[in-house]
Amino acid sequence: SMLTMPKVICILGMHRSGTSCLTGSLQEAGVDLGDCHSWNPHNRKGNRENQEIVDLNDAVLHSNEAAWDNPRSAICWSTEHLQEARRLVTRSTSPCFGFKDPRTLLTLKGWSAAVPELSYIGIFRDPMNVAQSLKNRSGMSIEDGLGLWYQYNRRLYLHYRRHRFPVLCFDDEESLFKRKLKKILAQQGLHDESKDSQFYDSKLRTAKGDGVQSLGWQISGLYKILKKIAE
């Protein structure tokens, strides 16, 4: 009999934007994350990242003289990197494998080429909250954080336009967020632990931007568009 390919779900979202919460919820619903980090100092419940995937994204970025905080528009992949991407996400024996690394938004072309059957779920968060969180965590200036927010989320939006996948807004009030998440799990054919998810935790949403700084039309325009998509 033909071996059925495991379904592979890629979580797309910027750093500090709720990707860990979303990925943890998928894991609770039975998605295999492989060998992933379940705890780190910046995130009590763990960032749920698979280190080999992070390392591959870093290697691809590095070979293009880019980095997580220094995106470039044209990212070229070597044949070896493409093969490695495919190997990392198709070796799971579970019916559904998932991975999350915010850098994936910067290296997406290669992932789409290596694993054309990928499914995507996106998530985004208020630009000022993200910038504030990056400042708290990495000492990045608010201005740089906002610029980076735009770079990542513009890629999220362009990818959405091509592939039309579900997108969540991490700023949604908790019960609304959980309701939308339940719906997405059902669409993905994942069993929903109708017991309330223990993963979502409003305390994870630590940084609140003070909102004093104006976002500028590009960033606020993109944020509005994403909110519309997530309705």
C-alpha cells in the first residue's frame, strides 16, 4: 500500500507574536512537533521550536548575508538546503507534523519549493506590542522593531494572497481567540480536546506597547489589512 505522506503544518508568524501559543495548542491537539524546545528563559511554556529547523533557516539566511533581524528580499537556497528542508519535515511517522520558526517567513520560497504540499496557519500581533517586546528582550529600538514587524508581516500577507490559509490575530480577546482556534483545528482535521486548552495563557502576552509613537501609514495599513483577513 502507498505510504500516506504525513500532513505538514507550518506556523507562520513573527517573533513575539503568539506563534508559541498557537504551536503549543496544535501540539495539544495531536500535532507532532518532533524534538522541540519546551522551555526557555523568555517563554515559560517554551517556544516550541525545532532546533534543526531553526539551524537550517539560520544557515540559509547566513549564506545570503541575511539574519533574523536583517531580512533580504531575494533569498537563494542551495540544493543541499532544499533537500535538508524536505528531510526534516517528512521523516515524522505521525499523521500530522508541525513546525514553527519565525525565520521561516524570511526563507519561505525555499520551504514552498522543497515541500509544496505544506499547509499554513498564520498569526500576527499589534506592531507596537511586538516592538515593545523586542525592546524588552533584545534591546532593539522601537523604530527598528516596527521596521522588522513590517518586513515579516508583509511576507505573511503576500504568502496569504497566494495560498489563502487561516490567519489568527493574537490581540483578540482570549475567548474569541480560542473560538477561532477551535474552528481552525476542526478545519485541519485535528482532534480538539474540547476540554479547555491549557496552553493559551494571557500572562504570555506580556509586553504592551504604550502606543505613544505613531505607526506610520505603511505599518498601520498592513495591520488593518491583516485584521480584516483574521475576522
